[in-house]
Amino acid sequence: MPSTAPVDDDTPAQHDKAYLRRLLSARNQMPGCTATVDAAIEQAFVRRVAILVLDMCGFSRITQSHGIIHFLAMIHQMEQAARPAIEGNGGEVIKQEADNLFAVFAAPEQALEAALDTLRALDAMNAVLPPERALHVSAGIGYGATLVIANEDLFGAEVNGACKLGEDIAATNEILLTRAAHVCLPPGHYACVATEHHLSGLHLQAHRFERCLFERPLGNMSPHGALQP
């Protein structure tokens, strides 16, 4: 039995799920190589990123009143509004799952600006849409070491925090940040209020975005550059 895990030098840059599965299989089959495999996984997949989770509001009410196809069309419109806001602020959409959109950024400020730009884009859409097609989202933002599988999935404690904040706790048009994301915002730029939440036995400390402490120009895009792998 070989003493080291079979790691291909040319595949980590792909960050794909097939490569991750090969590494996890090697880890399970060769317990003595755990440290080597873990290092390969971290090198290929773990990135320190800000995570933005957008959740469409009103699923049960809208589907009951207008049907699932109507709501699917609304999800498509939400993505049309959110994707330019995300990419324009240096973000990368990782996946869309049901009525949720997941994206990563280099810094929490970019994720927050993308959420704000998304809300502004939705407001513009809602101004010309009939009430039954009005689009609303809630948002959760986290920041920390995250395992990112390109264009497929992401895992980590801050991902879980952002999901719970965006999907389960945030109200309509509300943006909640984990403590780790909030502490890394540039000082003096945003007003946020500390909040505490208890969900499924977990105690979550968060911050609710209140307002910008500077004037955001129309079409504002964060000055940060694109994400680095």
C-alpha cells in the first residue's frame, strides 16, 4: 500500500467535485495519509471568502395563489437582477438552489454592496410589475474559510451561518451579517445593529444592516477587484 495519497498535480486548479471525490476516497481508504489528503483539499478548494445567500420571499403564499410555474418565473427574474449586481461587485455565483442564490466575494463589503444593488434592482422592477409579481428577497452574509467547489457547491461554518440568517431569520428586504462578516466591514461606512437569534438550539449573534453612512451613487459598484482563486 502506498504511503502517500495519489494526488494529481494538474487537477487542483479545476476545483471540481470529481477531484474532491477522489481525494475523499483516498482519505477514507488510506487513514495514514489523512494529513496529506487534507492539505491537498485545502490547497485546491478552501478559500477565505465572503458568502452571500439570497432567499426569495413568499414561496408558500405565491405558489398557493398562483402556482409553481408563476413562482419559477419570478425566481428567474430575481436571478436576472441579482447576477449583474453580484458580478459587478466582484462576486462569483456558485449555485442557484430552489429559490436561493449563493455567491462568494473577496470581502464582506462587496457582498453587502451586491445585496444592496440587488435590492435596488428589484425595487426598479417592482415599480413596473403588477403586485402579484413583486420580487422581494432576504439576505445573509458570512465571511471565513470556505470549501468552494467551482460552479457547484460550497461548505463551511460561515456558509451555514449565512444560510440561517438569509433563509430563516432575515425579514423581507433585510440584510443580516454574521459577526465575522460585520467585523471585517470598513469602519465608518455602514450602520448596523447587533442582534441575537435562537434557532434549532443554536445561538446566533448577527448584525442587521441599517443604512450606509455615505451616499451611494446610482449604479454604484464596489471598487474592489475580482476574486482570486
